Amino acid sequence: MHQHGNPAQSSDDTPADARAFWEDFYGDGKRPWTGKPNAILVDEVSGIDADGAAALDLGCGSGADAIWLAQQGWRVTAVDIAEAALVTGREHARDADVPAAAIDWQRCDLSTDFPTGTWDLISACYLHSKVDLEREQILRRAAAAVAPGGHLIVIGHWAMPEWRFPDDPPRFPSTDDVLAMLDLDGWAIIAADTREVAMTDPDGNPAARTDNVVHLRRP
Ligand SMILES: C[S@@+](CC[C@H](N)C(=O)[O-])C[C@H]1O[C@@H](n2cnc3c(N)ncnc32)[C@H](O)[C@@H]1O
């Protein structure tokens, strides 16, 4: 997975406002760029024929998934609350020779707004936040924006090693929580399970966390 640091860990000077928090998170030079798309997304999407179909990446961060999707032939809309994240994404897309028209970078607060249109693929990878985020409502709006035959992929954290959140460990939604909140009658469940993801602990030793994925296909 590419770097998204530790947004659930706070400090005394953490901005309370969602946009300010994420602009600060991605502020100048703060996030190292690995350029790697999320491995679980790659696994889920690799079998789908892109061929110019439309994909929407919700909370795209600095854009490694959006760039990878564009390289697979998707026409991508990449949205994030933080302009600082989009600036990085655009730069890396240029460096990777992704044509400017292949990714539409949009700054959007998904808690109050949602891009207009329908998509053949909508992904929400680690759309978690320690500040305000209307995640359930966003995922329901995402489901409503999936075109017939299209895919909705929700990837999230599930079980973290203790050292990651020593003070106040967040409770992440399970696959059942995600399925229940979406309540999508008639959709095919392509995947609803957990996956081990390799990490490095603070002493530099190999470690692992458990993430989960819900991959649904609209009839
Ligand atoms: C944990 S990061 C994950 C980033 C990226 N998807 C990844 O997998 O690395 C959560 C992302 O959601 C974005 N985000 C948080 N609240 C948002 C909101 N209300 N609207 C849009 N994006 C938001 C953040 O700016 C951040 O890029």
C-alpha cells in the first residue's frame, strides 16, 4: 500500500476542521511518495476490463491508485478534500507520462458534496479519518453512482498492531458493517473478506495488519 501515514493518531496541534487537517497532513514535503497503488485494489481490479471505462477514486490522496488505474486504461476521476494531495497527484501523473485528460482531479468534500455522474468502477481505499467524515453517507452515495454492471470496491483497515494506535485505538468497520450499511439488494458480492498487509514496526521489524475489502457488482 502506498503511504498514508497515520491519520488516526492525533497531536495537540491537530486541526479540528476536516479540510485543514488533511491539507496539513499532505502539506509541503510531509508525505513520502512510494508511487505504489494499494495492493488489494490492484488484486480486485486487475481482472476487470477497463477499456476507457469510467472510474472514480474517493479520497484519492496523492494519487497512486488514480495513476495506476489510468495506466490500466480507465478514465479516472480522482477526488480528495485536500488540494495539497491533488497537487502531488498531478505532479506524479505528469512524471509518469499519464495524459492530462486521463485523470480529472477534483477537490471535493465528500461529506457535503459528491461528483456528478455515474461510474463503471468506484473505489474507496482507506477512506478513514480522525476528523469529521460522513463515511456511511458517502459510501451510499457511491453505490447510487455505480453504473449498471459496474463495481464498487471499499477497502479499509480492520485490525492493527497495538503499537500503531497505543492511546486510543479506533474501531474500524468490518466487512459485515460495510455490507449492512450499503444494504444493496441484488448486487453480486465479488469479495467480502480480510487480507493481511505487510508493515514495518517502529523498530524496523516486519509486521502485519489486517485490512478488509468489500467488492460488489451492480446487476
Ligand atoms: C487514509 S487517507 C487514504 C488515501 C488513499 N486513498 C490511500 O489509500 O492512500 C484518507 C483520504 O481521504 C481524504 N478525505 C478525508 N475526508 C474527506 C472528505 N470529506 N472528502 C474527500 N476526501 C476526504 C483525505 O484527504 C485522504 O486523502
